[in-house]
Amino acid sequence: MPISLLAAFLGGVISLFSPCSALVLPSFFASSFHQRKKLILATIIFSLGILSVMLPLGLGLFAVINFFSSYRRIITLIIGIFLVIEGSLQLIGKSFFMPSYKDASKITNSRLSSVYYLGLASGIGTISCVGPILGAILTLAANSVKVSSAITLILAYTLGLIGPLFLLVFLWQKNQTKAAAILRGKVITLGSLKIHTINIAAGILFLFLGYIFIRYQGSLGLLPFFNNSKILDFTFDLQDKLFTL
């Protein structure tokens, strides 16, 4: 099925707000809470995490695809457990790889490697259900004689998927005063425990993501709900119309 670069890009934009990509935004916000000066760089690295999942699929790396398919349940379970543990640690002001905000005046940047891993996890959640555009792209890419054409299509789709995230970052940084106030937050004292509000927000998102991965194997188990509510049909219909571009 022919598909243009414009259709691939717009398909990615629609996908971001569709059930298939339901985990992208929460994962992005969970990683961005701990970023200040490096927010744009963090967004790029988060995008590379998603791309690390898309490229093997599109390039027909069947060993990777078969491995993921065969061990999907255990992979999503491990990711989910890790996210739940990280969320629990965040709620008590600790973390595996992010800073602890015990002193609001000493906020630092988190390790950017953690942002990549969250992008990778959200990419795994994204391919739980494949929409018409992504399905066509992966089919064409896997059977493409020119590897460059396959990569271009995948890049166009991924750019559409993460493009709105860059827009959010741009709008966020346009209002530096408000953004700084939110990121500064405050420290809440619970007995001998001091927890920063950023840790609380990130912890809640991590717990939510962990629950989705454990309970629904990424977004796979959510498909019946989205099918019954017609949300999935609506987003897929929009993607079908893009094939005329």
C-alpha cells in the first residue's frame, strides 16, 4: 500500500493521541519532571528510545521481532515491576537513577540515560497495537529494496509521533518564570521524611506506567476497552484517510 512521507508524518501525530501510543505522553512527562536546562536534549534522547524500537521492526530484523513476540509477557512484566519499584522509591524521595530533591535550592538534572530507557519502554508499549499507517510503513519497510527508503518512512512516522512533544517543550520554555516555579516546587515534610513535590508527581506517573505494563502488557490489554468505546476505530479511520495524501 503506497504511503507518502507527509502521510507517515501525520500518521505519527495522530498516533501520539491514539490508544496505541497511550504510554508515550506519561513516559515523557515522567522523564521531563527532572529536567531543567537540558529539556530539549532530554526530548531528543527520549525520541531515540522510541526510534530504537521502531527501526528494528521496520528494517525486518526478524530475530529481534520474534524475540520480543515470544517473550512479550515476561519483557513487559519486568519493565512494569521496575517502573513500580522506581515509582515507590520516588514517593519516599529516592530513586535508582534520578536525583533526590531533598533540598529545593539544589535541584540538578537527572541522568539522561534514564530518559532513553523510558523512551524505549514507551516504544514497546506503542507497538502493542499497530495502526493502519504504522502497519503499512512496517510492511513497506520490511519488504523495501532500498534500506534508505525504509528508514526515511520510519523516521517520518517517528518525527510525527514525537513532534508534538517538542512543541510542548517549546511552549513550556517560552514561559520560563512559570516553568521554573513549577520545577522548583517545594519540599513536603512527613515526620522525618522530606519529599519534593517533583518526586511525588514522577512517582505517581511511574506507578501508573508500571500498572499498565503489568496488568495490560503495555497497551495490548486496553484494546477491548478502546474498541468498545469506538476510540480506536476513530483514530484508525483518520489514519486510513491519510493514504490519499
